[in-house]
Amino acid sequence: MSLFSSSRWLVGVSAMLALPAAMANERVQVVTSFSILADMVENVGGEHVEVSSLVGPDGDAHVYSPSPGDARALAGADLVVFNGLLFEGWMERLIDSSDYSGPMVTATDGIAPRAFAAHNHDDHGHEAHEHEHEHEHEHEHEHEHEHHDHDDHGHDEEEHAHNDHSGHEHGDEDPHAWQDLQQAKVYVANIRDGLIEADSANAQSYQANAERYLAELDSVDAEIRELLSEIPASASVITGHDSFGYFSSAYGVNFLSPVGLSTEADPSGASMAALVDVIEQENVQALFHENMTNQAIITQLAEETGLPIAGTLYADALASEGDASTYLGMMRHNAQVLHDALAAPGHDDHGHDDHDHDHDHDHDDHGHSH
């Protein structure tokens, strides 16, 4: 090999070695509203994306107040991903203030949202989480991808403080659709399509990553259904706020989030007394902390009722570390904690078979055959 050829070969090697750094600098900059979406985007985007989340692990997206730095982050983004269904009452106004004009993914587009009223808490003799919001707009945006008529919504951060029984303004539709892994598949498809729109050069990679991830969602969904089929139909649990409706409908576990529990409000003495009554009436076997709600309330309920606090559930935010620090890890963790608390011998002998809670615990009814 001549000296000239050798030099040219070395230049070529140097160029190839520099390529990964250059590619890293060209990764698609994705901003998500909260941590669960960030993990989904990382799974679909893989090496081609750099993801930042406005609300991080263990953070409460309901009461989040965006900063000027968040507007700058959006301004520099190639893609913005948020949940929709009014989960982030502050998001559209933030997008306006950032002057972001790139592609956006509303992760719940295409999902038929469940109504909060589907929990039918009134059937249990208490007015729990009726979400009496009477939103004048009645969801005029209908969740279309091009909505963002930001002025139609009027969701000021101050509204959060005035909604004592929920702590946040969702309207009549439940936005927590990721709590059902079959619904989460819609999220993944929307994220895949958004990444392809933002970076068509890597479309094949995004499609392949999405297919792999969708298969993982199906696998974990089947695991959870098998695990939770061992929980008696009569069992009920209490959590800090009404985030588990989709989980309840999909996997047949009855969740109660009675009035007085929220992500920010402290219940009155009368509310606490009502909660104790609910626990006695509804065959509640366990109380659960949530990683982003007021744990003192659940602790007080445990002291007053003698019920165990059976662990921590993750609803609206991933854990900072550990098995619940990814979306699928979070879903597995929640299912295992619920199983360990409720599937023990003796939980099926309380004689509350009439409490089918609209589930019938027939998972095949939900159209997910495994």
C-alpha cells in the first residue's frame, strides 16, 4: 500500500469514527409532556431520538406549572408528544407561547375515551369523583390531530386549586388510557407516525421498533390478565385519585377513589369519616399509596381502619428508579402489587358476589383474546 493510499485509508477511518458523534448531534429532539410518554418515545425512536420530558419521574402533570425554560425547550424541538383528553390543561397554552410549529402527536388520538361516570361510584352510596366540571366547550376539539385552537379551552393553572374533589380539570372523559395496555397500542402507533413525519429518513427503523414494542405490550398484557384473574371479584381497593379506570375495566380490579382524595387537596374530617364508611361498605381489602399523591391521607385511613397499606402504585408518572421506571415495568409492578395484596387465601369468602362492578371479571369481554 502506497503512502498516499495509506493516508487516504486513514482519512476514511477517521470519517467513519466521527460518524456516530455526528449522528448523535442529528438525533430527533422530542419533547414529551410527562414521563410515561417519554419512555414510549424512547422505545419507538431508539438511537435516532433524544427525548426530554417536561414533567419528570414521580412528577404530577395535573398541577404542573410550565416555566420559560419549557417554552424554550419546545421551540427547539423537532417533535412534541402529549397525551390529550385534557390531561395536560397547560400544554396547549405552552405550545402557543413557544411558537412551536412542528409536528405534534396527541397520543390518545383514535381512542374511544371512557367516561369518568363509568365507575358508577354512586352505585356504592357515595358521590365519589363525579367530576362536576360542566366544561362549556364540551370537548369541541374532538381530539382531532390538527385541533390546537388553544383559545377554546381556557384551562388556567388556577383552576386546579379550585377543584377540591379531583385536583385537576379533565372534563367528563378519562384521559388515563395508558392504564390499559391494549389502549397503549394506539399511543405507540401515534408516536411511530409522528416520528416518521418528523424524520422520514429513519421510517423503517421506527416501524420495526414499533412492531417489536407492540408485541411486548401484548405479552405484558397477557401476563397481567393471567396474574389478576386470581383476584376475587368481590375485592375492592382504594387509591389516591381516579387514575385506574381503564385498568379496572381491562383487568377486572375494582378501584375506588372516593371524594376527598386527590393529587393536592386535603380531605375534611367529614370526608375522612365518609371514606371509612366506604371502606366498610365496599369490602375494601387494601389501601395503596400512589407515587405522586398525598401519602398522609392513605396512612391516616390505614390507622383508622386497620387495613394494610399494601404498597405503592404508579398511575401518572414513572418511578425515578427501579422496576417501575419504565412503562412496561410500571404496569408489571402495579399488577404484581395488586396480586400480592388481593389474591391471598381468604379474600374470596366475604360473600360480596353481587358486587360485579360492571366487570364480571370476564376479560374476554374486552375483546382481548390471548
